[in-house]
Amino acid sequence: MTKICKNPRHVLLLLIFSALLLFLPETATPQGRALRLDFNKGTLTADIEDTPLKSVFDAIRKQKGIRFQTKKGADFLLNEKISVRFRELPMQDALGRILAGMNHCLIFKGDSIFRVMVFGKVKKKRYTGRRISRPRRPLRRR
């Protein structure tokens, strides 16, 4: 009988490593976070957890061919991490959920989405403490 591995620790490590490979998520981003996208008859089901926007854009571009573009100076948005979950939403609504909190524009070619442009984050309106002026009283006619 021939020994393949002389050290039993190596066999144990090999078994642990192979078991870990079996339990990895279906699709993982380079940072190791979960990203699952299922396209079915014009709808999208997504399970995105703490994933950079660039990884989400790349996955959608590969599967649906939708182009994503950011405004000059807004490339920092690609590193924004998002988490969102939804089931069977139309593509327009699904992209709206993914890009919630960002100024964006969907460009259509026929009935399908051709390009998505992202301009920046939505600025939150702050309360300035100013009093709202009352409308003036109507003038009396004499």
C-alpha cells in the first residue's frame, strides 16, 4: 500500500478546506460578500449584502447587458457598499431599489433599459431653523 500523504495533519487540513469550498455562497464579490441576482421574465430577484456597487453593476452588465455610467467626479460611488433584498420586481423598480439614495437616470431603448447613469448621492434636506413667512393679507379695496 502506497502512502499519498505522510502527515495526517495535511489530510485534516485538506478535508477542512474542501468542506469550506462546499459552503461558499453561489456568487461572491472579491470582498467575499453575498451577491445573488436571478433574472426571470423581465423581473429581478436580488439578495445583496454589504457589496460594493461596482460588483453589482458588473453582475447586471454581464447578465443583462445594461451599461452603467457615473458622472465625472462621482466614481467614489462605485465603492459604496449596499445591502438590499427583494423578490421578482420589474427591472425598473429593482434598479430604483438598488440605487435608492442616489440621483440616477434610466435610459430606455425600446421597452428595455439600455443604460443607467448615476450622478451622485441625494442630499438630505436639513432643518435650518428659519421660520416660514406667512402669506401677506390681501389688499383691501377702497
